[in-house]
Amino acid sequence: MAGYLEYLMAHPHYLRMHLREGGAWALGPVHAAGGQAEAWREGLAMEAALFRQAIAEGVLVDEDPMLLAKLTTAMHQVLLADWVEHGMKAKPKQVVARMKQLFRHAFVRKD
């Protein structure tokens, strides 16, 4: 999660372009060319596999792993859009820490 967010924040022009495409990141690339859509599906499947394992270990809420992967992707998009909207003033480490906190609130089992 940190690497993904930090990469996008280190490339603000690409991030702005990606955000302005207008698509929901959780639904895949808007204008997929070549293997881009397939790479996106494979990446989401890998993320869902991690969720599946964490659910089986009792760490995360018992929910559809693919849905959790998509929700996480949507959270990334919203958080980064907010960061851009507010002038990219927060340091990347602060944004990553905030994302991790939001993730824990949303997905980590509390019982």
C-alpha cells in the first residue's frame, strides 16, 4: 500500500492525469489498451488473495475479498484526490499513515 501511494505522490503529473480520467479505479482502466485491463485484473486478483488469507487468519472482517480489494482501491483514489485538492501539502508519509489508519478502521476485525 505504501509503495503504491508513494509512487503516485512522487509523480504528481501522472496522478493528476489518472484522477482526471474520470473513471472509478475500482472498476478498472477507463481506456484500456493492450494488456492494461488484464494487468489491472491480475493485480486486483492478487490483492483479493491477500484479503482472503487475512480473512482466513481472522485479521480482517469476513467479507468478499474481491469487494474489499475494490473498496481499498476506491479509498486510494479518494484519499489521493483529496491530497491533490488540498495542494499536496501533506508529506507522503503522512498520507500513507492516514490511509493505513482508514484501512484499519474499515477492515480490521475488532472482536
